[in-house]
Amino acid sequence: MNLDGETVARIQKKFAVFLLYSGCEARPPNLHSQLDGSFVPRNNMEEAILLLMILLRKFNLKRIERDPSVIHHLTFALAMSGQLIPLAGQFEELLPGVLDKREWLYNVALCYLAEEDDLSALNLLKQILRAGEDSDHLKELLLASKACVEMSSHTEGASYARRAIANMQGGCEQMAGVAELLLGVTLSNQARSAISETDRTAWQCEALEVLGNADKKMHGKDSRALYSLSLENAEQRKLEPASFYAKKLVKLEAGSELRSWLLLARILSAQKQFADAETIVDAALDQTGKWSQGDLLRTKARIQAAQGQFRVAVETYTELLAIIQLRTKSLAAGIYSAKGNKDDKGLEIETWYDLALLYLGMAQWRDAEVCVLKIRSISPYSALAWHATGKIYEAKGLTKEALGAFFRALDLDPKHVPSLISIATVLRQLGDKPLSSVRCFLTDALQLDRTNHVAWFNLGLLYKEEGSRSAVEAAECFQASAFLEETAPVEPFR
């Protein structure tokens, strides 16, 4: 029996849909970038995707009549499989008129945003937002704001969120909550990079206000709003409300999110409740797979070091390094693969750096030097290695050698705050540079990290040395330093 093309296409579609929904629980496929003869499906999901892509290609070649449901099924299948870039490629190959241009742009932008290509997503959304009424483009405005949030230095996100809020017109309260959440996060990002203290204070106040509104509109049941509200309070050193929202968040998520455990532990450490913070980390470790415990172990080691338990902290760091090494070997052997473990190299470098400073505090210079050598073996051009080297020289009284190492670290990473502070400290001690030059390094450090109590303290010393004219500024710096040190977490909240 000879079947025409349309009949074959209908049979293929039905079979593809059957395979798709029977294979939804199968492991994600590993699709080839193109449909060539080497593609061999390994499970139902892959075979369904293959059939749907063949049908879509036939539509584009106009061999059979177009069926809009095929692109919808293919979108579902590739999205379920995490294959968003291939999905974007399929959208881009569609002939004009298959999808409305606005729908086409929005879907491709979604794909790029999911694959962390935020700038491409934003540029596509801008094409929609150039024309038309904002009230018709609420989801596009929200997605554009989301793309800006992902690029934390991008300031357009606030305007998109404000436009969305202005055009809600008493609509969906949940959507209004999302818009205010995005606005709050954007304002928080802007405040961190603000040059003017007036702008920073204004944006921080408004961020807390709109994040609180978002939480109310979501009835305290949205983990994103609770996390952002807790984080913003913590960064403004309002630790009581930060702790309240963090505890509420962990309870809401039933302890399923690692970042929420970490935030709560850091807030408790800022409140100097070190025993409670360590208990929280231990509870999180019990619920976390062995190979995902890196950040938790690092936080635990820092909590132990803050309590003066240096030997115990060394043991915790050693356990962390063992996990990183095992995971690295497993990845190399192809035994283990996960997107979330792409930062192992950075975590290992930071762990050796922490250990070097820890050994230095214990006056074990040789062990500190071994840690520096370990960093250099991983990354020969690491700013952390040179900063740790400078600290070792400084501990040995080799001030000029220390200064050279700190400058080398700054050459490798101009935004390395500890190196900026260390250079200022050594230059002030040497006294061979004008105080204005020393002040530049400290103000640069504070521009990058306004909550660094060491930088504020050294700036206070600098003003004190300048004489009575700067006595008020010195007192203000010392006051800021004391408050920030009293509320400093063992590691940054963010």
C-alpha cells in the first residue's frame, strides 16, 4: 500500500507524540547539533525529538502542509531535555509567517535567557518593546527586566520593571509581585555599584520597600522574594529581619535549597552566633550529596576559624580539598558530569588561599608557602597567590618585597580588594608616598566593597595622621569600621 506524504506525516506525528509523553521520565537526550546519518536515538525522548525535527524540516521545505502543533510538541520536548540552544536554532529556521513575529522573538529570547546568553535575549526583546502599548507587552517587559537582573551591571532592568508595574492596572497580583521583585533586585544591584552615597542610600531604601511589597503580594510563599528580602536586609546589616526571612525561607523550602542554608549560616555568623551557624551548616551537610558540599564545608571552616578553632578548620579544609580532587578525577574519567561543578578550579584556588592565611595566622610559614605553590600549580597567574605571598613577606618583616607582591597581585586583578588595602597599609608604613596616594587605594577598595571594615579602619588611621582638620572624618571612619566588624559575616552574604 502506497501512502502519500500527508498520511505519512500524520502517522509520524502520532508516533512522535506517543514516544514523547511515554519518554518524559527518561534521561535527557544528548542530541547531535544536526540531523545527519550518524544520529542514533538512545531512548523514546530522543526518537520523538528526531521525528518532530524531521516533520518540521518537511514543513519548511513545503513538502507537506504545515501543522502548528508540531512546533509546540518540539518546544516541549527540547525544553524538557534542557536542549535550549538547539530549540532556538529550530525557531530561527522557521519560515516567515509560521509564527507571529512577536511570539517568535519572545520564544527565542526565552531560549537564550535559559542558556545564560542574557544580552542576546535582551536584544531580541528590545525589538518587541520598541513599538506598541506597554499594557500589551507585560510578559516581554518582565522578561527584559529579568535579563537585566542576570547581568547585574545592566541598569535598564529598573525601567522595564517600572513600566510593567505602571501598566498592571489592577491585574494579576502574582504578576505584580514578580515585577516588584525584579525592580527590588535591580535597585539592589544599582546600589552596590553606585558612586554617590545619596544614590546608594535611596536605592537601598527603595529596594527594601519594593521587595517587602513583592513578598506581601505573594503572601510570603515565594522563595525568590524571601531570599532577595533576606539578602538585602543582610547586606544593609539589618540582621534581625534578615535572619527572620532566612529562617522562613528554609522552612518554606523544607531545606531543599543549598543557597538558603548558606545565607542563613552567614547571617548567624554575622550575629556572632557561631555555634548556631555551624549547626545550620551541619544540618545542610546531612541533606546534601557528598559531591555538592564544597561551599558548605568552606563556610564551616571559616566559622571554625572565627572561633579560634584553627586545627579543626584545617581538617575541614582538607576534607573539602579531598572532595574537589575526587570530583575532578571523576569528571576526567567521564564518571560524573554536572553543570553546577564548573567552578571546581576556582573553589580549589580559594581553599588553598584560605589555608595559606590560616597557616600564616598560626605562624606556620612553611605550610603557608606550600599552599601558595599549590595555587600557582593550578593557576600560574593567580592574584590570590601573589597576595598570599605578600602576606608571608609582611609577616617576615620584608616590607618592600611584600609591597612588590601586592602590586603584582593588583596587576593580575585590578579589583582585588585585599591587595588594594594591603598596598595602602604598607605604603603608609613606609612613608615614602604622599598620604593622598595611599588614600586613593583605600577609596578604590571601598568603591568595590563598601562594607570592608579593614579599609574603613585604615582610612581612619590615614585621616588621623593628617591632623586635627581630619579628626571628624577619622572618627566617622572608625565608627563605620567598628559597626561593620561587629556585623561582619565569615564570608560575604552574596
